[in-house]
Amino acid sequence: MTLRRTLQLNGLTVQLDSLTNFDELFDQLLAKGEDSEEVLDERIPYWADLWPSAVALGTYLVNSGLVKPETSVTEIGCGLGLPSIVTGMLGAKEVRFTDYLEDALVYAKHNWDLNCTHPAIFQRLDWRQPDPAFAADLLLASDVAYEARFFPDLLPAFRGLCKPGGRILFSEPGRDVAQVFLDNLPELGFSVKKTMMEGELNGIGYKVGIYDMKIKDEKNPSRFTPHASPARP
């Protein structure tokens, strides 16, 4: 079952289909048994729904002017693909959708085809094992870390998938579990500009932080430790 939305992102109109049967997809995952690799790795089908962080990041991209005709883009954990679709509509020369789950890539391509006629790239990637061949001028990550165990792997993903001099856009809806990581980014070698985006999705208001980042020290191998003390202002 699908739901088609027409999104208005500060003057840019985007068509986007999402699935409405999350519970059914989750039950299908559990039915594979507790010893299934997919269950053990908790491959929960969050990709099937549209989340405020994706809408906020898409709107930020429209407002920012970051996307130029020569810009290459990679999105990790793309889900339905909204932020990458926006970059394609804004004229990015190369747009690469990546996700851990093949079903997400299939649906992201479906949504791309609703909005764009030129080709894009759709490839499976576990960003916990970043492939530098996927590095781009603009790296997008929309709400990809929602448990503490994910954050230590974000830094090598950011460093490995962003070209020298490029930008990383990370959207995060204010989860407590993310705060220490976000506070420590400057000490871990990143310049950060935070912008709060507010809006409404499905009749519910949201506030999402967009973290616009550059790598200050390309050679800094620092890794985030989840229990590190927050950086002090």
C-alpha cells in the first residue's frame, strides 16, 4: 500500500511515494526467526516511511544554494530518497543513492523516476564500511543514527565518503542519544554550522537540526567515544 505526497519545499514541488504497511513489513522481518542475519542486525524497515529529517534536509538544500551543476552527491541510508531527489532537481551532475537494504534502493529509484528524467546511481552500501569510491562533493545523511551504537561509525563514514573540500549535511531530530556526538564534532576535526528547520508533516509539527559540516583536518583519525564528555562552549 502506497501513499503519494506532493511536497512543497520552498517553491520546489516533489512527488514522493511511501509505504503505509510498516507493521506488515516489520512482522515479515520477525517471521524470519531470531537467528536470521536480518533480525540479528535489526534491519528494521524504517526506510518505508517519510521522516521529518528528510523533509527538513530537502528544504535546507533548496534554501542553501549548495548544489551546483558540477556537484557530485552521495546519500547514505537514503530510504525513500527525498534529499538526493532534491539535489537532482536542483541540477547536481551526479547523484548516488546508497542504502543497506535493496528494497529501499528500489523504492528510491521509483521516487527518482517520479521527479527526474536523467539517470542516477543506486548502490547498496553499509556506511559502517564506507567505500571511498563512493566519495562525493556533498555527502547527505538524514537521521541515519538513532541508537548510541551507530555513532562511532559515523566519523569514518563522513571522512571516507566526502571528497577533500566537500560538505557533509547531517539532519537529526533532537534525540538525546545524539547530543554528545554532536557536541564533540568540533573537537573531532569538523567545522559545524547548525540550522534549525521547523515544519509540519502528517499534521504534526517538527524541529530538526541540520548540521552543515566541513572536515578541518583531513588526516585527523579521531574516533568518537560514546561516553566522552560533551565539548564545552
